[in-house]
Amino acid sequence: MKKLVFAVLLTTSFVMLAVWQRHFLLFELPGSSAPPPLLDVVEESGSSYWYDDYFLVDQIDSQTFAIGEPRYYQQNFSYLILGTESAILFDAGPGLRDIRPVTNSLTDLPITFIPSHFHYDHIGNTITFENVAVIDLPYLRRRAESNSLKLTWAEHLGSSEGIAAPTLEIDEWLPINSSLDLGERVLQVLYTPGHTEDSVSLLDTKSGMIFSGDFIYPGALYAFLPTSNMGDYLVGAETLLENAKFDAELYGAHRSSAPGLPLLATEDVLDLRAALIAIKNRELEGSGIFPRMYKVNERLDILAEPSWLQNWVPDSKD
Ligand SMILES: [Zn+2]
């Protein structure tokens, strides 16, 4: 009998341990207080130039610039997208340095800042932008009194690097699938949740170029964070595929190795969708305990919770 009680207790503790993994993350993350030291400068590609000793600029075409932070350990890339009348800055990095002098050196047009999502390494944190536009989701609107949106810990996660969650002053709410007319250039706002419930991608309707934030980039995709959802990830992949040209270029928000931009193609989104469906059907084996790593292709992996903790019911976002 004692043996049975011991066995039950042991099993229960293992189950509890697994269930509380996500909460360990909550305790773990606030433990750090500063970003790691800057990485050394490495040889970058010939198409790019250093703005200073921190920001790297790469001109994708005459009206599109990638602004990299390759010395920040997460190797962020933000994008300045110009029309003839206005410009969009998609993401702003962690705010270790102010990105605005870089964007101002590249255009005189009025710039609207759109975060791909609210994680601390994308919103610039202490940097104040003149115009801020975010995805129009009912639960965000409800929270945003007088258009001031105080980000939650789970949305922001900045405590991992000692960065407090800021309040965003929102000038414009972007309905899902709405169009942004920059003058002779139109961007469509695609809702691509999965990595977080507030993630968007931008589609350049003419060139087919897609800016995909943390939804998809070369490397390991994080699908196990506090507002991640595997069902949403599949919905987001479907949305990208409905809108992506067969040979679209997708520019992500992080690169996993130097040099070059975090560039992917439509076939990577096809592979992502196939992998998600295979994970859902328990046909693709992962490795590791938490998070589990699932190989998508040579360029992509998905980091997810173990299968029995994965949530495949898309969130309603009401
Ligand atoms: Zn993120």
C-alpha cells in the first residue's frame, strides 16, 4: 500500500511539475535585470552599411530599408517602408538605442510606428513615436482608456531584461485586413497570431513583400510563450498563405546567424503549415522536454509545449 501511495505521489508531482512549467517561466524571466553585453561587430553583407556603431542599414529597394541591431543578442531587424506621402516603421527593437535618428536619416516623410507585436524587443520601450498604430482587437480597445494602452507583463516580457512594460499612446487602430495607403504604395494589415495573440504582418500589395515580425523568421519560432497558441499559429499560417504570392519574400524580425537579412520565402510558410498540422496530428516528433523543438525544414524550427499541453483551439480575442 505504501508503495502504491508513493507511486501515486511521485506521478502527481511529475504531472504538477509539467503543468507548472509555464509558470516556472514566469518566475525565471524576472530573475534577470539587464540585457547581455553587446556582441562584437562581424563582417556584414556588402549591401548594408553601419549607421553608427550599433545600427546597420540595408536597402532592400529604393523605398524599403531594413534597420538591423546585429550587436543586440537577439539580432533584431525593423523595417522602414516608404510611400510617396508617408512611411511606416514596422518594429523598433528593444530601445537600447533610439532608432529615430536612423529613420530620420532615411526619409523626411511622416512616419507611423506599427509594432509587429508587443514584446519588449520590438516596441522601443522608452522611445516615444509621434504616430503609433496598432491592431484593432476588441480586448485591446477595451483596455485602452483614452487610447492609452498599458501593456501587461505577459504581452511585454521585458522583465527578463529589466525593462518595464510601457504604456502605448495609440493614434490609430488598424482593423484586420485594412489597407494603409502610403502614396503609390499600399500595405495590408494581416492578423497573424500564434507567437502572440496580438501579432500582425504587413503585406505590400504590389510587390508581394511580407513583413512578418516574430510570426516567421529563420531560426526557432517561439510558440510556447504566455500568449502563444498553436491553434492560432495554424490560423496565422493559413492567413499568410491566402495572401502571399507563390514567390513572396518574407522579412522577419530576427536573424539566427550573420550576415544578411532574415529572409524567407512562401515555401517556408507552406512548410510551417505542414509541420503545424503534423504536430497537431501527432505525426511529427519533437525533441527535448520544455520547450519541445519540432523541425520544420533546414531554416525553421518550432519551439512548443509538449503535445499534451498544446492548445489547438484558436483564441477568440473578444
Ligand atoms: Zn516576440
